[in-house]
Amino acid sequence: MNKRYILHADDKHKESVKANALSFISNLSMDKSVEIIIRRYRKNKTEAQRGAFHFLCQALGDQLGYSLNEIKELVKKDVYGVHEVRIGDLAFEVTCSSERNEDGDPRTTDEYARLIDGVYRMAGYAGEILPALDPAHWLKKAG
């Protein structure tokens, strides 16, 4: 049984949630191993970040003569790397996802910010200059 709850600082029920969590832990049957994780909440990437990333990839692609998807693939490989997928006797190299990390969790705002930094870095490798992010500009283009 997997349970996950995000307890926000302004949650009206935070005391009862904490009490329920403590009760749950103290009543656990220890006939099998369990994993208990308590960590600071990190917000998943935002739509604004996603829009910014795509805008920058398109801008760099236009400058270099590549498609948005080609630039996205290059940046994801540079930032997140690749992993191997085996199908039968064949091994394939697959670029790590920009949507989910290696544990299958949605990317956080910090992880997605690395992608945005990666596009600027890629532009620097090519000697190109990308525009500063202005949400009013790239949100219109994405829509």
C-alpha cells in the first residue's frame, strides 16, 4: 500500500494529518519491511517553465536550422543523459524524460530549470544569443 500526502504549511487540517501519520506509523505491522519517506515538498515543473523551455528550443532551432524537437532532444541528453532499454537481444539508447525523473516522479521546478539553463548553454556552445525570458512574449507564441 503506497500512501502519499503533501502537507502544506497553510493546511487547515495539518495537526490531524500529522496525528494520523504518527498513528499509522506506530500501528504498522512489522512482519514485512516498509519504507517511510518524509521530505520537503518540491513543486513540479510549471506550465510557464514548460512554455519557456519550448520557446527557447524553437528560438535556438530557428537560429541553427534545426527543429524544436531536435533541439529538445539535444538539451535533454546534455542535461539528463540517456539510459539503455533492452528489447530481446537488442539494446537501445533512450534519452531520459523531461517530464519524469528516473524514479517515475514528475520533474520538479529545479530539475526543469536545469533544462532551461541547458538551452542557454547549448546556445553558448554554438555562439548564439537567445532572448531573455519574457512570459508575455513566449506565452503568446505558445498559444
